[in-house]
Amino acid sequence: MASKKFILGIFGDEDILLEAVPAIQEKGVKIHDVFTPFPIHGLDTAMGLRESKLHTAGFIFGITGTSIAFGFMTWANTFNWRTNFGGKPFWYVPGYIPITFELTVLMAAAGMVATFLYLCRLAPGVEKIIMDPRQTDDKMVVAIEIDEHSDVAAITVALKTAGAEEVNEKHIDNWYRYKIM
Amino acid sequence: MGHHHKEVDLNDNYTFSPGLKKLSLGLMVGGLLAFIAGAAISGNGTRILADLLHNTIFFTLICLISVFFLAFNYMANAGWSVLVKRVPEAISQALPYMAGMLALLMIYIVLGKRNDIFVWLNIDAIKNEEVRELLEAKSGYLNVPFFIARILVYTGVWSFCAITLRKYSLIEDQQNEGSLKYWKKSTWLSGFFLVFFAVTISTSSWDWLMSIDAKWYSTMFGWYTFVSALVSGISLIMLVIQYLRTQGNLKNVTDEHVHDIGKFMFAFSIFWTYLWYSQYMLISYSNNPEETVYFRQRMDHYEVLFFANLIINFISPLLILMTRGAKRNAKTVIFIGTLIIVGHWVDFYQMVMPGTIGNNWNIGLMEIGLPLFYIGLIINRTFTHLEKAPLVPKNHPYLPESIQHFT
């Protein structure tokens, strides 16, 4: 679809928002997304989002770093180029720990940043939707996607009764530009 | 945060069930009998004293960690822990008993000149001249009067803080709503305690544990002992919370609070490993005989325990507690909490035994009996005090924050 329509409920208080989100969903209204200027603890649970996979990615990147560092040092020091360092054994595991640890942290951190950017579709030059400019300042925006079959009046009432300060409509043309969101 | 979302029932009173009371007394009597029987069979005075030393220090420090838990939460202005704070408060009430027994034991050892435990008690008996000179140089710190003065100060101040923090918390319940007087007093006392604790947890571990191997020293030792006790103490708090939840108490404590304590167990297990490794690595790398002797003895003669220590206290928490779900799962945290306490008991065993009984170690009746006695004592004291006051500190200023806690 080239264009999309949304109804936006603007909220001013995170306590009200946290109660509003499940209340709106209970009325059978599907929430497209909630945009907030700061992280709100418990919002993901309230929206019923599935758990992030980011930490799984972090674990895999980390274990990759562990294996590369430990494997390389083992190969280099015990097979490829044996060197006597102060009479230590060639396979000197305690001495490998710091570098193994460093590479684990490095790969986990860098890998998680890359995964995060990928999951959020963030990169230089990517244009993101701003539903309402105030979502970057002091308001929280609940966006509900509508089409010609939607009961706009009912959704508006649901938002208002849940505590929305105002309810607006938002029309986004050229949705394809943002569809990777 | 403004208002509550849900109706909150703050009435939460625990009754010490007769079954658990019997179990605690049974553990104490049975443990003591096993200890006495084991001691009589063995007849080895050094082993008996070393066993007493090992268990008394370990369980004293576990109770002390509950005071530390209360204090750092006060100092950090932490809100989340308010709903569970009656648990460490109750555990800390076992501290005066433990600390008293520890002080008596230590005074008995040093006044009895038991140089089979602390070699520095009788420097004249040492034949090796180099060692004698080394210990004479340390005698400004390691001497009997100063040692006794120190242990009296440590145990006295720690017990005072444990009792007073509890007292303030109970008085706070009787105050008018919104009165911050006793919360402020507790915060001040916590500040004092943390400063005192920071110094004395190091010096006490030098006194009671590191001075067993008096020729050897490590700058990591104080931290290492502290974290070993810390992670066990937090695990004990977790176990008591889980028990109370199965009894239908702590109704307002959610998976979020459990998750936070689980994070402590996970994080401090990693931190313990970091300190273990730092101590080991520096000694291994520089390879000085007078330093490596400490690990040489443990790796040659305590091999099973030495590696079990790392597997139980590092690998297991790392892999089992890593996921979010595991830290919120009651069965998992009970299992790993028990494992951590056993693991660090083994860790303390290795600190005490090689320098006292030497290379021929054996875990028999008395090594099993004495910890059971102390566990019974701690259960008895903890649940007696849990019964004495409501489990929700209703006038604590951060109570609302704790009730609506999210992670």
C-alpha cells in the first residue's frame, strides 16, 4: 500500500499510558506502535511485545569471540610457533584468559550494536517516521493503523476514555519509503 | 511516581510453622551431635579447631552480608528492595550469636597459643630463620592483644549495626505515616556501617583466614573473601524469600524483585571469578616460589575441591543464570542458590584447611555436622524474627516504588 492512515492518541503521563495500552487492546483495537521520548519500564509487557532476541545475538557473538581468541592462541602457541615464555607451558590457559575475555567483550559489544541497528532499521540517511514532533519531547504517542473498514469513532472513544489528551489523524504518503520499519 | 494502579494488601504476617521450628532445632541438635561424634572419633585437635574456624567464619560472614545488603540499599536510596528488606533484617538478627561464638573461638585459639592454627602465635617455635624474621616483621600487626582487640571491635560494631538497623525499622512502623525520622537515622547508620565494613571485611579476612598461611600474602584476599561471602549471603536471602513465597507470604513481591536478586547472584558470581582469577593469575605469572606455594599445595593436594570450586561457583551460575527466564524461575534460583552456598562453603574450606591440617584432608561427620548446626541456628533466628513483625515495612518512604517495581 502506498499510503497509510493512523489515529494517534497523545498521552502526557507514563502512568496513564501504562494503564491505557492494555485498556485499548482489550477493546479489540490493535496498536501499531507506541512512541515515547524516553524508555518506559513495563511498556513492552503492557503492549504484549515478545522478548527481544538481542541478548541471544549477544551470546552468539560473545561465544564466537571466545572461540576465535582461545582457538587462535592455542593453535599459534602449541602447534604453529612454539615459544618459551619464562618456562611457562606452551598451552598456558591462565595466560590466555585476558585476551579471550577482551575479544569476547569486543565481539559481543560490536555485534550487539550492529544487530541493534539492523533490528531497528537504523543507519545514516534512513528516514524514520515522526508521528508527532512532540514524541521527541514530552508526549507519548499511541499509533493505531486504520483503513476504510475501521470504526474511527470507536477507536477515538477508546483512546479518549483511556486518558488520551488529544486524538489526531495522521496520513503518511509514500509508505514504501518507510516500509522497512 | 504518583498513584497506585492496583489495590494493594499490605497486611502480611508470617507465622513460624511448628514443622520448620522442629526442623531448625533438629538440625541444631543433630548437627551438634554429629560434630561431637566426629570430633570424638577423629580426636585430632587441629582438625576440630580448623573445622570450627571454617564454619563459624563462613556462617558469620553470610549473616553479616544481610546487614551489608540493608546498608547499601539505604545508601543507594534504592526503592525496589523495600518489600523484601524484612528478610535480610531477620537474617541479620542471627549475626550477634554467630559473631559471639566466633569471638569466643578466636580468643580461645590465640590465648591457647594454638600455633597449629595460626603459626604466628609462637614465632620462637619456628626453626626456619627466614620465616621467623618474616613473621617478626609482621608482629606489629599479628600479635595477641591487638588481634583480640580487633575481633572484639569487628564483632561488636557489626552486631550493633545489625540490631540497631532492625530496631529503627520496627520503630518506623509505629511512627506517623510520612515520618522520615527513622529512615534518615537508618541511612546515616548505613553510611557509617559501609565505611566500617569496607575496612574491616578486609582486615578481618587477613586476621582470620590469610594469617593461617602467615608467610604468604595477597592484596586481593580481602576482596576475594568479601565477594565469596557476598554471593552466598545474597543467595541465602533469595532462598528465604522463595520459602516465604511458597508459604503465601510476601504477596506483593513479584518476579521483578526476584529477578533483581537473581541478577546480584549472577553478577557477583562473575565478580568472584574475576577476583579468583586476578589472585591466581598474578601469582602464576610472576612465578615466585614464596607466592606459588599457596596454590601449589591446593592444586596438588586439594585438586578435586580446587577445580570443583571453579565449576560450582563460576561455570554453573554463568550458564544456568544467564537468561532472564532463569533468574525469574523459582526452582532455578532455589537450585542455584543452594549450589552457590555449598560452593562457597567449599571455597572457605580451602582457605582454612591447607594451612592448618595440611595435605590429608577428609570431609567426615564433623565437617558435615557443624554446618548443619549453624544452618539450623540461622533458620531458627531468622524465622523467629520474621514472625515478630509484619513483612511489609509500611512506613518506609520508598514502599510505593517497591510495589510498582518493573525491571
